[in-house]
Amino acid sequence: MSGLIITALVFLVFIVIYQIAKASEYATVLRGEEKVKAQTNRLMAWLMVAFFILGLYGIYKCHIDLIDKMLPVSASNHGVKYDEMLKVTLILTGIVFFITQTLLFWFVFRYQSTEKRTSFFFPHNNKLELLWTVVPALALVALVVVGLRNWFTFTSDAPKGAQIVEVVGKQFNWIVRYPGPDGILGKTDYTKTDDATNVLGIDWSDPASKDDIVVQNGELHIVKNKDVQLVIRSRDVIHDVGLPHFRLKMDAVPGIVTTMWFRPLYTTKEMQNMTHDPEFVYEISCDQMCGKGHYSMRGTVIVETPEEHAEWLAKQQPYYASAQAPAAGSEAPATTTPVDSTKSNTADTAAKSTAALAAADIKK
């Protein structure tokens, strides 16, 4: 019943609109078509002027009201360059926008059709076509060249001595791996991936892997004013490491290693003071729709001083120790002492782990 009522109402609205249009047409004939046309042109011209003024005010008002919702100052060296590119782009396009829109609305108002003047149609001019095609093209080429230069810079190899950190995307969280004292990330093999004991598929036969540190809570610890190169991978689908406060992002693609590097400029505490927000954190967002849990894939970047970073590292246990630890329920105590990768014995550790598993099975 309600569907029929709605259909009838829609039909009646169309009838009313049609009748109004016909009445307007008859009124135009009675009053004189040319006179009505001139009055309509004048009305539309003034409305265009009002729309132009209100539009400019709306742009200004939105800028003032939303300025505090924008990202704070860039927290990386590359981000500073990208902010400069954005400013140059906005200034150039803003000037062009203001000039073209002013001319557009002025011409509509100034050269409106009246009883004494009709519109002049200017269908084509090769010189004008060439002018407003080549000039914008050259401006865009210049902007693209600058953008490509910055892109090639932060995707190139990091400067010597940079901190190396691996960031791996997984539905639906980030896993971060740090090299141990040797400064080298161990090799990985996706066939060795195991959520229980080897979330990143680390190849334990590689001596460099024995002192690697794995953080599964999505925290990326880096040092202020020290270059850091991110080695980015994905365990399943395409993710994207988004670092909005550093103005950087890079896809995490299954089977492909991507990289980018940057230098953080402010610690987390300094940015909290600069933004007057004690709850401020640098965010790692996933900028690709990666599945139904995409909304929850959020990590944090903690930028700290060298002393704070060294203190944090000292508290971390190599992932190899926990991956090879005795099974739950065994009597062997868990160690928190960092493993020296230069002295570790893979065969001996494997034998102890097997014995512990057997003891746990006997108790069960």
C-alpha cells in the first residue's frame, strides 16, 4: 500500500512541475518573450556574482575552520620536501583558479545578452588552443620532474650507516624485525612460516638470524636524526605502509621486497609538545583495502633518542630464543638473557627443544 502511495505522490509531483512549466511558457508569451529573456539574463548574472563571492568566502571559511584538523609539521627530511611541493602546487593552481574563475564570472555578468546586445560565438582559434594547452603542460611537467626526483631519492639505497628495520604486513597487523648486534637481518623462507614459532619464516640456518628481534605488536622504534631504511614485505595480500606524519607510503607486496628510507626529525615526545597533545602518536596505517579487518591494521612509530633506543633494545630478547624455547608446561625455565649469535649451537638447541617436547608429552 505504501508503495502505491509513494508512486502516486511522485506522479502528482511530475504533473505539478509540468503545469508550472506550461504556465510559465504562457506567461512568457503574454509578457513578451524577449523582455522575459532579458530579465532572466540579468537575474542569472547577479546570481552568478553572488555565487562567486559566497564561494570565495566558503573556501576561506573552510580553511580557517579545518586548519587544526590537518597533519602537523612533517616529521621527516623527505616529508619537508613533499610539503614544499604541495605548497608550490597549491600556490600555482590557486593563482590560476582565482584568475580563471574571476574572468568566467565577470564575463557572464559584463557581457550578458540584453535587448540591445546578443552573444557572440567564438568557435575556434588555433593560437589560443595552443597557448592554454602548452603552458599548463609545461607547468605540470616541471611539477612531475620535481616529484620524480624526490621519489627516486627516498626509494634509493639509504645512506651508509642507516638503521635497517623490516616491516611485514599480515592480516591484520604489522610485524617489525630488527637486526641484532651484527646489524644484519637474517634470511627468510616463506615455506618456514609458522604462526606458532616462526611468524616471519626466518631461516634459522643463517647465522645472521639468531640475534634478530621480532616485535609483533606493530611498534616501530627508530632514532631521531638517524637514517632508517624500511625493508617492506607482506605475508598474504597487498598492504601498504602508510606513514602520514612522515609524508611517506609504500606498498607491501607478497613475494616482492620494497624499500624506502627517511630521517626522523622529532621524537614522539617533542611532537607531543609541538601539537600540545599528550596522547599524540606517530601512526603506521595500512593504505590498501586488505580485507574485512583492514580498519584494525594500525601500528605506531616511536621516535626516541639514541639513549632511549639503546635502553629499549637492551630489554628485547632475540626471536630465536623464544622460537626455540621449551614447550609450554615443561619445567625448563624461560631465559630472558639475549642470545649471542656468534656462540649459538643450532644442533644443541634443537636437541634440547626435542627433549623438552617429549617431557611435556609424558606429563600429559
